Amino acid sequence: MSTPRITGKARLAGVLGHPVAHSLSPVLHNYWLERLGVDGAYVPLPVAPDQFVTAVRGLQAAGFRGANVTIPHKEAAFAIADEVAPMARVAGSVNTLVFGEDGRIRGSSTDGFGFLASLEAEGIDIGAVRDRGAALLLGAGGAARSIAAALMERGFSVIVTNRTATRARELVETLSQAWRDHAAGAMPALSTLPWDHPAGVPADVSLLVNTTSLGMAGGPDASWAPDLTGAADHLIVADIVYVPCETPLLEAAATRGLTAIGGLGMLLHQARPGFRAWFGAEAEVDAATVAYVSAVLKR
Ligand SMILES: NC(=O)c1ccc[n+]([C@@H]2O[C@H](COP(=O)([O-])OP(=O)(O)OC[C@H]3O[C@@H](n4cnc5c(N)ncnc54)[C@H](OP(=O)(O)O)[C@@H]3O)[C@@H](O)[C@H]2O)c1
């Protein structure tokens, strides 16, 4: 008989959501645990909003190392954390909770890290992209905020454009205030652009990021792609939508000869900091991981 992987000493973590059945996190973390031979388990935790605090306290009492948090618990996770990392404060979001042995809960937001790591994994020099121009974010929702905060931390000027212009302006105001309250160093430039800007992507933009649900299978417009004709030849185009892996935006970028990065890498990389904190091992996003999760997504 083979050696059991999960023993009485197993390290435990999970994902709190409502619903949580769609979450890829159990698939990904258990894949890494199995591959690395770690004595640990990661479980889905369907928890209704009014049970969130009870559930978190129960997980702490049961010896869990921590948890990921997804919709609708991200604000409650922010509130329950005893310590929140500065960039999570700027992002206004917590998706990873680590339970300390001293009983304290540390919260962080790993989406922005995951986004930048997914670019670096494709060989992109983030500093060089920043030095060539601004980042243009399409969308002003939760993902846009996390990515904008991470880009600001790396010194990018950030331009936000959104179908609902008031939300773009609100995002810029909230980020500016949060940066002043929680971040160190000079604040990079933050501005907005009309959604129906006639010239398409301005030539002084070096990074275009779609954070809307446009282009997503089953989303508001699965065939959507913006006009890239006026864009600079060095423009990097990133789409955080990951279903399908090849969105119409990425296809348009490739047709135009631009570097195009899909959203699956962000999804995988954002999981690494939690895995390290809970299970004490380094998870790798390699070709085998991408192939495994892609196959699950296609089922
Ligand atoms: N790769 C990853 O790891 C990752 C992580 C998080 C999210 N995502 C993906 O990112 C997308 C956004 O997630 P989120 O959590 O930020 O969602 P959200 O907070 O609900 O924001 C949705 C955004 O999409 C825009 N939008 C929706 N329908 C539109 C339409 N018909 N035309 C133009 N804009 C439209 C919204 O604009 P309005 O303000 O005008 O409504 C808003 O800016 C989703 O596709 C999600 O799957 C990927």
C-alpha cells in the first residue's frame, strides 16, 4: 500500500464563497498538494453571508491555516482581518486570509500580484513597459481596482475607462484617497478616459488591460474587441477574462502583431502566496499546471 498523503497532521485551508461550487481553487490547490506530496487538503466552504464570521472563527478553532475568500465575502474578510497588507488596503479587497498561531488573522489581496506575475511569466519586463507609457484599464469593477493598485505600486500612470463613467471617476477618487492613506511614496498619475473615446487606444499607452466581462463566454458580448489600429506597436494587451482562453481581444492583438496575454495566468499566479503561507511549499505555474487547469475548464 502506498504512503498516505493526508494524515492526522495535515495542513488545512479552503475557499469561502456563496456559491462556491464554480471555484477552481480546490482543483488548483489539490493539484499542487498532490504533485508536491504535501500532507494537506484544500476544501470548498459554502458559507452564507450571515454565517461568515461564525465560519471563520470555526475554521480557526479547527486548526485551519487560513482560507481564500470569494464573492460575496471580500468586504467581510477585510473587516475580520486583524492586519491588512497596505496594497490590499489600497485595493480595498481581501481574498486571502492567513490564521496566525497567535490567533491573529492577516488579510491580503493577491489578484494584482497574480496579474503582474502572469506578465512576468511571459517574459515581460514590467519596468520597461512602465517606462514606455501608461496603463489603460478597461472597466472599473473589483478586478480593475486590484490591478490598478498593483500597477500604481509599480509606478505606472493609470488611465481608467468604463461604460459607466461615474464608476471610473469613483474608482480614481477612491484609489487616490486609499493611496494617500495607506501607501508610501509619490502617487502615480491617475485619470479617466471616455468609454467611447473616438481614437481607440491612445499611442502613448504601453499596457492595455481588459477587466470587464466583455469577451467572456456567456458574458454581455462574447465577440467584443476594441479598435487597436491607433495603438503603439509595442503595446502589451492583457485580457483577464479566461473563458475562453483566446478571447476576441487577444485574437485582435495577435492579428495586429501585438503581445497578447490571457487571464488564466493571473488566476493561477494569484493562488501562489496563499499556498506558500498555508502549506509551506512553493507552487509553480508551469506548463503542466496550465494544461491541467485548462482541461478542467473545458469540461
Ligand atoms: N483572471 C482572473 O484571475 C480574474 C480575476 C477576477 C476577475 N476576472 C474576470 O474579470 C471580469 C470582471 O470581474 P469583476 O469582479 O471586476 O466584475 P465587476 O466588479 O462586476 O465589474 C464588471 C465590469 O465590466 C463592465 N461591463 C459589464 N458589462 C459590460 C458591457 N456590456 N459593456 C461594457 N462594460 C461592461 C462593468 O462596467 P459598468 O460599471 O458600466 O457596469 C464593470 O466595469 C470578469 O470577466 C471576471 O471573470 C478574472
